[in-house]
Amino acid sequence: MNMWAVGLFGSVGALLRFLIERWTALWWSSPFPWGTLLINLSGCLVLGWFSTWTYSQTKLPAWLRLSIGTGLIGSFTTFSTFSVETLTLIQARLLGVALLYVLISMVGGIGFSWLGYQLYRLQSHRKAIKVKP
């Protein structure tokens, strides 16, 4: 079950990544890889939130956690594309742009993961306040 579910969810994540990269290419024509940056940062945010949320969901099946985290979100984000785009910028002698891309991606990725974690904590705190009589 796990393998098929991860594959199915992974197909959805890959398709979403493809569509968002095409959409951003229509809006921002630039050597800077805006599409991949948008995808990777939003994926970090969602995975940070999802990973934190799943700790409180004891009835959520393990195969579904794996399928969403590894399949959907894992195939949506892409380290390999980030790496190739960085190398392409370096080869085009756009060293400043490449460095900016790496810094935004790494610091932003960690920051957005932390933000996803904090968003869930805020949501669960608000729920706890509403539940109290």
C-alpha cells in the first residue's frame, strides 16, 4: 500500500511543481529561478506545518503521513532542480545571482519550515483556548 500511495501522491506533487514552474515563467522572465524558489519555500512551509500537525494526529495512518510528506510534498519540492539551476547561473557567470539564490533558498527554506511549525503551534494554541470552558 505504501509504495503505491507514495507514487500516486508523488505524481500529484510533480504535476503541481510543473504547473507552477510554467505559470511563474509566464509572469517572470528572468535568469533568476523564481518558480523553483517559490515551490521550494512554499514546500518547506507546508512540510514544516504538516510534520508538526502529524504529531498530534494519532489516528492518521502511517501510510498517509508518508504519502503526503514524502510523496506529495517531497516530489513537489526539488533539491536537484535547485542544484542544476545554481550551476547554470554559475556557468552563465551570474555569480551574484547564484549566490543570492543559494542564500535565499537555504536561509528561506529553514525559515519557512520554522514558520510552518510556528503556524501549527499558533493554530493548536487557539484551539486549546476555544475548548476551555
